[in-house]
Amino acid sequence: MPSSAGVPAEIAQHTLSLPYNNLDVVLECFRAHKGQIAAIIVEPVAGNMGCVPPAEGYLEGLRELCDEQGALLILDEVMTGFRVSLGCAQGLYDIQPDLTTLGKIIG
């Protein structure tokens, strides 16, 4: 993420990038940065590394952690929105995000 084209260094320096499907690392990150994490942005099905589905309990665990820590859960459904299910991936996996990002599929 921080090295993505178009992301200014001033923004990237405030971004933490963690491995997908690893709740332990996310919990450790929340502990290390207590009170400093505003949101988690995650693809419910990781598309940037070959269409990797969420491990059982991963999205639910993110939802719980965000609720406990007062952070937003943002699902990036640009690739999955209305493609994996009419309710998007959040409907398929029964996860209620605080925000959802969608792409041209919404048009």
C-alpha cells in the first residue's frame, strides 16, 4: 500500500500494512498502537494476490476488534461488489462494515 502509485508519502507514513488472514498480527498491531488506529481497510476476498478468500473467522474477528478498539471497519469491495453475491462479499460472509467502497459496478 504505501508504495502504491498516487499515494503521497505524507499519507503513506501513517499507514500500517499487515498480512491478510492473520488476526494475531492485527491484534498485536492494535496493542502496539493503542488508541492510534482509526480504521481497518480490507478486501473481504483479497484480489491483489490471486483471489484469496478470508480464513474462517477472519472477517468476524476484524469486526470484533474494530468494535472493541473504536475503529472503523471498511470493506474494499471494488473487486467483489455484486460479483460474489447480490449482497456483495459482506452479504456472503455476513459481515456488517462501517463503510464499503465500490467501483464502476455500482453504475
